[in-house]
Amino acid sequence: MMLATMGCMAAALILWRRAPVSSLLVVLASIVTILAFVVYPFAFAAAVRSIGSDSESVSRINSTFGFVWSLFRAAYLIVLAVAVYLGRRKV
């Protein structure tokens, strides 16, 4: 997934002159996604280490992180969809 995100960012930079606003949205979504891929494991480990005293709290942390990750992925896909359709002329 990280490689695909970097490929999207490279394509957006190559096609910058053709569609600057769409390319900007793709680059921003890609940067935020790459940062999330890097930060997520450390945040999860820190939450488990500081809050997870028993199996129930670790389960709650896991569910919360899963829900937040799903929301993040939905936002990322929405930004990419907006970038695709932004600036298209009506035919």
C-alpha cells in the first residue's frame, strides 16, 4: 500500500501542469497517508503500553484504533475521488 501511495504521488507530480488542484489533493492525501502508516504502529504501541492493563482494555484499544483507521481510510478515498472529478468540464 505504501508503494502504491508513493506511485500516486509520483504520478500527481508528473501531471501537475495538466491538473494542478487535483494533483495537489492527491499529493496531500498521499503525504498524510504515508505519515499515518509510519505513526500508527507507534501510537498503538504507546496506547497499549500506557492504558492496556488487562485484556479488556487492550481489546477496547484495538477496536478504537480499528475504527479510527477505517475513518481515516474513508477520508483518504474521498479526497482521492474529489481529486479525480475536480476540474472536469461538463460534456
